Amino acid sequence: MSAFVCPVCRYPELAEPPRTDAGPSYEMCPSCGFEFGVTDDDRGISENEWRRRWLAEGARWQSTAPAPPGWDGAVQALG
Ligand SMILES: [Zn+2]
């Protein structure tokens, strides 16, 4: 099983590639909450804009599932 990196927040454990030639994954990133194919295509919010907003709002974990131990959204996204 491989994992994929979120292009918005660099969360490294997405289950599917966010976007392929076949289209978006419709997976929601548990870290930043970006939903590939919905946030961008349906709502018209770019990955860069979403990253800016998410960081401005405190880079909080977005899933109802618990965050990984030691997870820090800002550190992950900004290195
Ligand atoms: Zn993300």
C-alpha cells in the first residue's frame, strides 16, 4: 500500500493520488480538509488559496479521526 502527499499541506498519507489523468480523487485530506475535485473544481478555491486560509486559521487537523502523534500542521506544511 502506498501513500500520497497532499499538494496543499504536504500531509504524506493520502490513500489515493489527489489528481490523475482520470480526474480528481474526491478524497478529503484529513489534515487540511481540501477535497480534491470538490474544493477546487466545485467551489473554485485553488490549492494555494486553501493553504493560505488553512494556515491563517491555525492549521488545525480537519478530520474527525485523531491526528497522528506529534502532528503539527504548520510545521508539516511549511517545513
Ligand atoms: Zn492536505
